[in-house]
Amino acid sequence: MKGYKEIPLGGKIIEAGNAEKYETGSWRTYRPIWDKEKCKNCLLCWIYCPDSSIILKDGKMVGQDYRFCKGCGICARECPFQAIEMKPESEYKK
């Protein structure tokens, strides 16, 4: 996995369609925890997620891709059903 010092500067980062090359989930300090029971599949989390970290299958949320999630909390803030809660990453690191 590349660290931030190894990522090319400027224009090469903003090249369309290259986000999948950079697994940035290790930078996270908070992790979104999804409560399937509370989720109504409105998909607002998916719409607002800037990292495309919400995993959908057959039009429903099935989880998060933590390899790319930076822990910004937008998904949790936008969820009208409080189905996503931000928890300290330290609770999940080994």
C-alpha cells in the first residue's frame, strides 16, 4: 500500500478514474459502523460518500469498503435513520 509521500503530486492524482489505485483506508481515525436493522436502503450514504466506499448489491447496501473509506462521517451524518455510527478506529485496529 502506498503512503501519502508516494502518491504523485498534483495533476496525476486528479486524473479521472484512478481512485481505485490508492487504498487510503489506513488514514482513518473513525470507522463507520453500519446497523443493518436500522437501514432502510434509502442509499443517501451511497450518494454522499466521497470515496465510493458504500458497497451495494442488487440496489441495497451490503456494507462498506474500508480499503478506501477515510472515515469522514458524511455517510453517518446524511443517514436519516441513524443506521451508521462513527466509532474510533482504535477499537478495531489490532
